[in-house]
Amino acid sequence: MVNMYDLILKKRNGGVLSASEIDFFISGYTKDEIPDYQAAALLMAIYFQGMNSRETADLTMAIVNSGSQIDLSAIPGIKVDKHSTGGVGDKTTLILGPLVAAAGVPVAKMSGRGLGYTGGTIDKLESIPGFNTALAPDDFIRQVKEISFALMAQTGALAPADKKLYALRDVTATVDSIPLIASSVTAKKIASGANAILLDVKCGSGAFMKTSPEALTLAKAMVDIGRQVGREMLAVVTDMSRPLGHFIGNALEVREALATLREEGPEDLKELCLTLGAHMLVLGKVASSYTAARSRLETILQNGEALRKFKDLVQAQGGDPAVVDNPDRLPEAGIKQEVLSSRSGYVFAIDAMQMGRGAMLLGAGRMTKDQGIDHAAGLELKKKPGELVQAGEPLAILHTNRAETLADATAAITGAFTISDTPPEPVPLILETVE
């Protein structure tokens, strides 16, 4: 008979857990039949001893099977999902979704709210007046069949074991374990019903994985899970040592996404979306090659199809479609303050995590799940790494309704910039691709 003491001892001593043993642990812990202290002991044993690829895949599917799964079979075509491991100023879903949907790949996406420095995709969308992210499953599927695109808030019924495990990992110093991270990320995506999954694995100061080798290890682990459980996965390792685009904050990022869909956005954001989108078209079997897919997306961006698809999404989910043509209808902060450079030189680096912390102080993020968020809050970068700045010239503009945190936010943003006499070496945006 399986028991937790034997599982903990086995993994502590470097043993390999069977699928039935992993199922026993996940099922029992989800049902509150296994106490936190034993679950924590097993997590710590996994942290130190690791898991092989088969164990990691079994852990992933046990988490998937701990709750309900979305059935997308009623939607024609190959459903391709995209997941980012998180970054500062990462509004790619708002651009990728309509871009890929307009190219013929159905996008049935479930996203989360942000917890930490900035809002998540759902928070960004809810900055659009009237936008409803709480769709019923039947309405979600019907909308994808009608306009090829729907975006809803993640339901707690999906992979409930992951939520319990993450809360325990967070307080037991076992968050940064590759098998535990990989199974957590991929389980939610698999439970969401996609046939194929594109993973944007960030690395750098503004990401969970700080170095390229760490991010590559995680990317390979997640792609390997897909191989073992019958889901096609592809991972792209991308740089997050600096914020993506020029805006951080919910309504501000919607503005920048709309500008990008109008071909008026920043080059780094456009390049990332075209790269990820081209891979999604290949995964969705609507393009025969990456080159052909990218060319098709460039055309869709240029002729306005992607922008029109975003407007379809807003209208279908109860939002104000006039926002698409007039972004000034989005929430706007009452206080705007410049952060000035104290010296002349080149912007050598921008600490993305520190920028995110500043945005949170302004009201753009939350530290607890129950905390409110100010959709208008955030900041605009006026200078990016490699650009020349003069003393007294603005580095950023802060947007907030919180006068009481403005001084702390200003200090955080000022400290995020490194000014040098020489420009930095350029860092590529796309670092690795794992197929």
C-alpha cells in the first residue's frame, strides 16, 4: 500500500517515483487527505533530487487530472495556445491573439490576473470599459467558432492541485525547481484543451529565470513533457533583461498593443509578436514554413485585418469597440510626472524588475489576490538601452492616482536606469528555439 512516508523517503534517497505514486500524492493532497508538512517534505526532496522526464510528465498529467478540462473539439481546426513565463510590459497576447486568429488559427485562450509587479492579460483587457472576461464555457466555445477568438479568465476548476501546490511551494522555498515549474506551467495549458502549445520562456532581470541557460533548461523540460503526453510544443527563449515596448501598466499596455496593431508600435514588441505568431501558424498547420507564416502575418498587420479582429473581440465580449479607434476612451491617470536623468550619457541598462516594482507602487500591480488594481496606473519609457540621454531629459513618465507612493515609485524607477559614457552591446530579443 502506498503511503506518504515511503514516497518522501524514496525521493529523498534519489529514487524514481512511479505514475501511481505521483497520482496518490496529487490526488490525496488536492482532497486534503495529505497534510501540508508531508507535502512540503516531498516537494523539498524533489527540489534537491529532481525528477526525470517521465516523472515530470506524470506529475503534469496528475495535476491536469486533479480538476476539469476544457473540451475544444467542437471548434474546427488545430487549437494553438500560447503561454509566457511572465515579464514586464509583456502585452504580446493582446497582439498575437487577433493576429493569429485573422490568419486562420482559432484562438481559445484562458489567461490569469497578475500577482506581483504588473497586471495580467485579464487585468489589461478589463481596462477596456465594459469588457467581460467571465464567459461561460459554452459562450467561450461559441464565440471562437463565430469569430475565431475568445479570451476569458482562468477558472479555478482547472488544475486545482497546481494552485494548492504553488501556495505551498511559495512558503517552503521550493518554487525554483525545474520539474515543479515545468509541470505547473504545462498542466494548466493542457487542461485548457489546446492541441499545440507555444511557450515564450523569458530570461533576464525582469523574468523568473535570470539566465539564458536556466531558461533553456526549463524550455527543454516543458517541450519534453509535450512529447511524452502527446501535445506538440515549441518553446522560444526571449530576453527580458529590459521591459518590452515602452509602456508598463494595464490601460497603457492596451494603448501600445493597439498602436502595434496599427503598425505604429515599438520594433521589439512587433518583432516578438511576428516571431511567436509565425511559430503558432506552423503549429496550427495553416502555414507550411516559418518564412511563409511570417510573411502572411506581416500582410495581415499591414492591411488592418488584425486590428479589425481585436475590435471583433472587444465587441463580442461587451467592451466599448470605440476604444480601438479612439484609445483616449481608456482610463487615464490624474497625476503624470517625469523622471529626469541626472547626467548625460547612454542608457546602458534598465532593470526590468525594478521598473515593475515602480509600476506596482504606482498602482499597476497587486501583492495579494484580493488587492485592487488601478487600470490607469503605470509608466512610459522615454529612453531604451543604447539611446543617448542628456542631463535633465526625461527617462520615463509616471502615471498614477496615488500621490502618497509617488516618491517611492520615482526612487525605484530612477534606480532602474544605468547611465554610462559608452553604449551597451546589443542583446538579441530571440535567444533560442526549442522544438
